[in-house]
Amino acid sequence: MVVRQAAVAAGSAGAADAAAQVLRIGGNAVDAAIAAACAATVCEPGLASLGGGGFLTVRTPAGEQVVHDFFVDAPGHGRDPALPHPRLDTVVIRFGGADQTFHAGLGSLAVPGTLDGLLHAHARHGRLPLADVVAPAARLAADGWTVDPVQAGVIVLLTDILRLSPDCWALCSTGNRPAEVGTVLTNADLARTFERIGTGAVRRFADLAGVPELLERVATAGGALTAADLADYSPDEREPLRAEHRGAVLSTNPTPSFGGPILAEATRLLGEHGPVGADAAGALRLVTALRGATDSEKRRRAAGVPGAVRGTTHVSVVDADGGIASLTQSNGSCSGVVVPGTGVQVNNVMGEEDLHPAGLHTAPPGTRIGSMMAPSILDLPDGRVVALGSGGSERIRSAMLGVIVGLVDRGEHAPGAVESPRLHWDGAGVQAEPPQSPEVVDALRSLGPVNVWEARSLYFGGAHVAVRYPDGRVEAHGDSRRGGVARIVEVR
């Protein structure tokens, strides 16, 4: 019997293994990406949740391409406009040596999209029964997952938010302390939620048993999320945005999000000259393109386009039949709120000031919030097809552009393209991941201040890549900055 290959790269072993299990029993790329996304809500609890939002870029074996947009909406349908803006819980978090103010709690909830979007994508593209797709996540939640160094760090970072409610804190702590590396955590309520999803008892977020109680708590606290918001929410399907760079074709997330358009603009700027090398001249070109693309983003933000988001995770899948799935999801920075009795956390996207240039809670109800997330498919001139994407908030654009340049301009394979030191234009100067040569640093100083970090960091994103070769071979690589894990699966 002929053995064929599939591949997955994700942000944790639990997510990668869930996708691999589904691929082994006959699932396609979309089944596997959904399985991984569900598992990530268990074992990447600071980054992913069924109460968050995200995007999925799909190419079917027949060649159909579509972007599933299931990101969050601004809430407030049916809410009395005379009421004051929702009250937010303010939490100060020390990140990267600086204090940052976060807003969480019941007033910070945007309309969730992840659960609705995953179920819509499965109905549209899935091959396996839904119960089989969510089963790995259900087992992981019931039997427990082992906290890895990356997730332990995220839990410590978000501790003051997670402590806002006992239900939320219980999911990420032991003995009233943040869960440490090697700790096994369970989420029995979430396991039962996945079982109900698998049976069809839950068909959207609004069907979760604890939603009425959640909405009552939100109303009592003066929050904006309403039953009408949940009833009106629906995922969108969009035509991918396409861009070319040195013979490669990028299919990515279009507007109203801005991550994909920024990548398209950056690749256009890079394409005006020859290949981008790994030398000082190449570094200068890369950051100059990032700066130009960032200026375009600033103009959109000045126009009042709301944008997100901070906490993100990604999964890339290529299956043995030629299907491709690239999925990025986020829970914002976490709200500290759990849907009662379900184990499902809810996002805090309406509470992050820098994501709402016109002010918090000024977006009209039903407005789809913009995002830097850009799950993509890249067709290389040599016939390789790549699923790629990244977490990392504002650094998504620089992480992905670096990977694209590695694959296209420098001819690198997935590990080299993903692990190469990164450069990020932060609007005022260059953030540089080590090692960087003195020549590169000197060249970059022509653009502004250069901050060379002492060590690699999850600050620079988490790009996970899966590749299919024309002859059916595959490769995959998970970004070590964010605990990335890759699996190669033999399919008979």
C-alpha cells in the first residue's frame, strides 16, 4: 500500500498531536486545523479560546481558496445607548521591562467568533464527523496537559488578569500559584463542552449552557455584550488577497483586517530590486519595507480603523491530498471571564486601548474588529506550497515577512526561514533579535534607534510552517520562540 504524507506545525505539542491524530484517521487539512485549534484552547489557555476570534485560510485539493473570518465584533446591539460606557478592570502588567496597562473583566468582552467560525468551516470543508475532530481536545481537557515553559511564562505574565475570577484562575493555577513547568492541568467543564459540540448539542457560542448566566453577569456589571450580539454574529467568507514576490504568490487575509495588506505592500516594496540577502543591505531593505508598510497601517488607524490583537497562536497543515489550512486565533489578552460551567474563557478585545484608536467602546455594534493576523498560503516558484502564519500581535507582519524572504529570496527550508534572527520596525526604531553583525546594526541605525535584544524572545512572534513538495513529500517546523511543535504523519 502506498504511504503518503501530511504535516502540521503548531504552538504546542497538544495542538500538533491533535491535528496528527485526526490526519491519521482520515481527516483533511481543515479537520486537522480545527482539531489543533480546539486543543490549543486547552493547552494554550492564555492565547486561545472558543470565546475568542480568528481566521482560517483554506485551499481545497480542487484549488478553491477562501478566507474564513471569524474574528470578534463590537458588542452592544439592543443596549440602551444612554447607558455609560462599560466599566473595565484595569490591570498593570510588566512585559519586556516596561509596565503596560490592560483592561479586562466583564466590560471588556467583544462578541466571540471562534466557536461559530470553526463549526462553519467544518460544515463547509470537513471530511470527518465533528465528534472525531473535537475528540482529541476533549481527551486533553479531561486527562490533562503538561505545562511547557512557554505557557508557564504566559500564565505568569497574565496572572493578575487570570485572578479576576475564581473560575478563570482555577484553570491556570495550583495551590493558588501560577502553574509551573511540568504541572498537569485539567479542564473537566471544557471536556464536557467539547463532547456536547461533538454531538451537535452546541452549534454556536450562543448555545453554550452558561451563556444566559454570563449575559446576566455582564448586564449587572454594566457591560455591553448582549443576547442580540450573539444572535446576530456570523462568520464571513472572503476572497484571499493575493500578492507576488519574485515569482512566489502569497494568498492572505484581506481587509477589513490589515495584517495581510501590510504583508502585500511590504513584498511589493521588496520586489523593486533583487533578492533580499542576509547581509547589511538585505537587512536595511527588509526594515525599510516594514517601515513603509507600517506607515500605511498608521494611516488606516488614524482613520479610526480598530485593530487587534495581542495574544495569538497559529497552526499550519498540509494534507496528503493537496489540501492546505492556515489558522490563526486569539483570545486578546484574556478577560479573566469564563462562561459559567463550560470552561470556556472569553476575550477582552474591547478593553485594549491601543487597538481602538477612536476610543474604547466607540465602534458601532456589529463592527468587525480589524486584526494583524494573516494566516496565509505561499506558492513558491519551485512548486512547493507553504501554509504559514504567526502569533505575536504587531510583530506578526515582521515575523511572516522574514519567513517569506527566507523561503523565496534565500532559498531556505522551513527550519532556517523560521529560526533566522528577526527584525521589527516598531514605529520609532528597530527591534533586533540576536545575533546581529556590527555591519547590520550600523546599517539599520540610518533608520533610527536600534535595540539589539540580549536573547531570542517570543516577542518576535511564533511562525509555524508546513510545506508540501510537488512530489508529495512534506516538511514542517514550529517556531521554537513559542514552543512550536511539528509532526509528520504517514497516511495510507
